[in-house]
Amino acid sequence: MVTEVMDDFLEYCSIEKKLDEKTIRAYKTDLQQCLSLVGNGAIDQLTKEKIRTYIRDISHFRHKTIKRKLASLNAMLNYFEWNNEWYVNPMRKMHIHMREPVRYPTVMTIEEVRKMIDVVKKRSMAYPNDSFSYGLAKRNEAIIELLFASGMRVSELCDLKICDADLNVGRIRIIGKGNKERFVDICQDVTKKALSKWLECRGCYADDAPFFCSRLGRKMSPQSVRMLVRQLASTCGIKKHVTPHTFRHTFATLLLEEDVDIVYIQHLLGHSSIMTTQIYTHVNLHKQREILQAKHPRRKI
């Protein structure tokens, strides 16, 4: 039955491939939506015609979402084919091509980042040093500083533990997608100071406690961080749609503008493929103009 194949596939992804829980949840959501076409029938009822019907049904989604949903289905069918010699994945003989519109990430200017950092710093100065509000303001300042200093994902920031930050050395250990480990150096004293101040306010906790916590002492949720960033951007009068991921895009783009090799940026962001990182080479047209004006060989002719 189809649902049994799906359950086996998800168990394989969890136990053998050790995929992230969020990835497995996304697989499950995508597959449940697709498998509603055949109910709990045999998997060979999932024909090319039904898959084409499914593609039409999801055609209103963004191209990136459609590609993910089809990739989820293809991965499950490949898994079943690998374990059953009689079965042939029908997607092997389907030519699915969709022209995806180029979507460049939203990036802040250095002035917009400076505004946000200045505002969040000034807020802590409005409270007595021993007050609860002062501690929260220092936490928010540390969050903004770390997002910009490291380019980490919001989920990585929320999963950060106290033992992951060695502020004496100035190094953060990040556990990214697929449980992959990477290290990012925090080289700016102002950022290290903001993180240290927050830990002073946080008090003494076990090494495996969350680095950032809520008012109730629980691990910060990604939604809380998104709300903080959105409110801060609004206070600064920034009209762009700013999220924690915007800091990640900005981190990468501004490093690229400083002529940092894209391979280093790939490592800092934790991208498995350099193809993912290459989108940042297309973001800033102003930088492109500067390069062509200063370095085009036509100047020498």
C-alpha cells in the first residue's frame, strides 16, 4: 500500500540517512498531498498520467515549491524501486521542465544594518543595568549582532547552546542542515562584547542550555526572532521585507563586495553546493559596474 511505502521511506530518511526533522516533516507533507491522488492503493497505481494531474493541481505554487514537492515524490519512488526489482519509477520517463523566474534575495545596505544595530543598542541604555528589561534588550542586541556577524540561519541561532560559543577564542560552533558542523569566527570585538554582556545577564546555566532564551527561560523560537527583526526594521523605517534570513543574504553579499572568495562564503554559510552560493554573484549590479569600470582590459587598448 502507498501509505506503507511512505512510512518506510520516512523511516529510512530518519534512521539511515539521518535527515533533519524539518526535512522529514516537509517530505511527509509533500507526499501526503501527492498520495491523496491514489488513496491507500497499490503504488503502481501512481502512473505518469496521475503524476501529471498532480503537477497541474500544484501549478499555483511557486516554482521552488513545485520542484521540492516533485523531488520528494521522486525520492520516495526511487527508494521503492531500489528495494523492488519489479518496479520502475514512472518519473524516469517523464520530461518535466519548468522555467523558474529568477528571484534575487532581499539584501540590506550597510547603512540599514547600522541603523538596526544602533537602535537595538540604544534600547538597552534606557533601562537600569539590573532590570529584567535591560537583560532582554541585551539579548536582542546580541541576536542582531550574531545574525550579521555569522550569516547563520534563524534555526541555527535558536539551536545554539552555551557550549557552542567560545567567546575567549571568538568562535561559534554551528550545527546546520543534515546535522553538518561548521565553525564561524567572531572577529569583531563589539560583537563578542554584545554576546558576553548577554551571557552576564542570562546568568549561570549548564553548558548544554540554549544560548538565547525567552522571557520564561525557554529556548528562543524562530518566530520570536522573526518578530524581533520585523519590528526593529519597522522602527528604523526600512521599507524592505526584512527577516533573519535577510541578514544571511546581506552577510554573503557584503563579503562578496569585499572580494572574499565565493568558496569561503560557501563554507561560512554551510552550503553543500557552490551553486546555491552563486546567486549572490548576481545580486549587486553596482558592484558589477565598479568591476567593469576598474578592471576591464579595454582600458589598456
